Amino acid sequence: MKKLCSFFILILLFNNINIMAQNKAKILVLIHSDNGGTYELAKEIAKGIESEGNGVSYIKLVKASQNPKIKDLPIATVEELTEYNGIAFGSPVYFGNISTGMSEFLSKTVQLWTNHALEGIPATVFMSAGSGAGKELALQAFWNSLAVHGMILVSNGIRGTEDLNKAIPQGNSVLGITSMASLKDVERPTKGERYLAELQGKNFAKVTLALKDTHSKKTTAIVQNHRNFNEILKEKNIVLPQVPKPAGNYQPFVRSGNLVFINQVALRDGKIVNPGKLGVDVNEQQVKDATRLTMLNVISVLNEAVGGDLSRVKQCVQLTGIFNTKDDYTKHADLMNAASDLTVEVFGDKGKHARATLGASSIPVNSSVEIQAVFEVE
């Protein structure tokens, strides 16, 4: 009997937790941060969102970062934007405008705009400025981009100014909190700027909760022709390796117009996998394994080239496989299939490409394979 009572109590608690969660607004705090200043504001925005139980916050980046403060934050996808009840956008100020990273992300929301997918969803903005010059212009530019989507723009208004230290320049604005990150000998964001950011998050959560479920369900439909490549890779148990560091005076990739050029060998954790000449040091299966690894390196570099968003890949244009073989070897195409099959597995029809294969008497760093790749990207 006691066990049965305990079971029902657990069910009631679980249901109560679900009800409480449903009564909160789901809010995305979407940022691009160079040196961590925007992220510091984002944490205060998130704190404010959750402070009175009106919202649950999720801080995500628009693109991958190598900054140790934020490199482990999740990367947002365009298609997930419609899953939230409200979005707080954060960006550094670039010459009186939003940052390049944020601008590139917003440029991929055209189909959301076409489908009116963000209409009626509340939005607010915050920015990390340098000296403070151009911050109002940048905030207005940010607002304009979101207004095109028909989002409900929630300003910061005049709040919290009575507690600001008037002796220190602050990044306050009625359009949204900013932080003047470049001023020396002053902690940035200041205590006052952090406080204002928390107030902005608190106010935004109230508005978002009040408007929750008021926009038509048809506007929150996820655009299906954008593929979540992180999910695709996870489903297929494909793990991208770390981008190999160049061994000389060159770059992992070069972009010219909409084309990205990449060359890679079978390198993993700084060591060549299955090195040597086919038929002498390694067999065909070992070379195929090395070829698949080399193609994973190519895709990893490509992922960096498109800012962590592989949906920006329009087409794999050309793959060239170079194999370390004896003079009489002729089955290069069979070896290269490991790379071609992986490319189509990841990108589908966009992965189908023109191809060349050839043999060489030797390959740099004694790799059994080298792959040259050309991709077309947005």
C-alpha cells in the first residue's frame, strides 16, 4: 500500500512539474560573441528571464567559436527559431551595425520570412559595443532586421537608471542594453549594465509569457527543406574530428566567391592513420579506412568554413583522390568510393559530385591518401 501511495505521489509531482513548465515561456537567447562580452550580457538576460518564474532560457550561438568562454555553448539552427515563444538577440556592434556572424545567420532566415514563420513572436535585442559610438544606430539596424519578420519588438524602455553609477559611462539605451567593452580600468559589463540586462530579461519574459500561444500555429511550422545536420550526423553515428592544423604557410581552406577549396590527408590527433604505400605497407581495406577519415577531415574543415552550419552547403562540386600506390595498381576508383559514399551519406543529392582519382609514387607525411575537394556554399 505504501509503495502504491508513493507511486501516485510521484505521478502527481511529475504532472505538477509538467504543468509548471507549460506555464512558462520558452525563450532563446541567441548570440554572436567575439571576446565574451555579449555572452556576459546574455547570462544576465537569461537570469532575468528566469528570475520570476515566467520563462525558461536557452543560450545558444549563431556560429561556432574558439573562445574558451563560449566554445562549448550549443549552436542554434535557423529551423529551430520557430520552436520558441520569444527570442532575445545579442551581438557585438560592428561599425554601427550588427556583427557579421549575426548578419550571416539572419540572412539564412529568408524562407522563415516567406512562410511568415516568426510573425507575432516577441523579440528583444542587446549589444556589446566598443567605445559606445554607433550603438544606437546598431540597435536600430538590429530592430529593422527583426521588424521585417513581423516580430513583436520589446524595448528595454527607461528602467533601472536610478541605481546606475553616474560617474562611470554606461551602455544604457531604451532600445536595449549595451556594454561599452573597450573602456579601460572598468570591469565590463559594469555592475550597472549587468543589472539593466537582468531587468531587460525580466521584462521580456513577462511580455513573452503574456503573448504565449497568441500567434497562429501555422506561423510556427518548421521549414522542412532546411536540414539539421547536427542531428543527421548524430543519427548516422558520424563524429567530425578536430580541424587539423596546417603544417606550413597555408590555410585549412580558402573561399573564393561561393566556392570553398580544401585539401586533407589521413591525419587524426596529429598522427597519420595507416601510413605508407598500398601493397607494401598497407592493404586496400586500410587505405579505404584512411580515405574515409580523410573525407571526415574535409567535412570538418568545411564545417568551419560555413560557420558550423552545414545547411549552407549547396553542392559538392569536385573530389579528387590521390593514392600512394605501386605503378601497376589500377583500382583507385574502388578506394575513392569510401569518400564519395560518405559525402552522399551526409549531404544527400547535394553530395553527388564530379570525381577524379590517380596514383602517386609518394604523398606528403607518408599518408596513403590525399583528397582535394571543392564545395559550393551560400
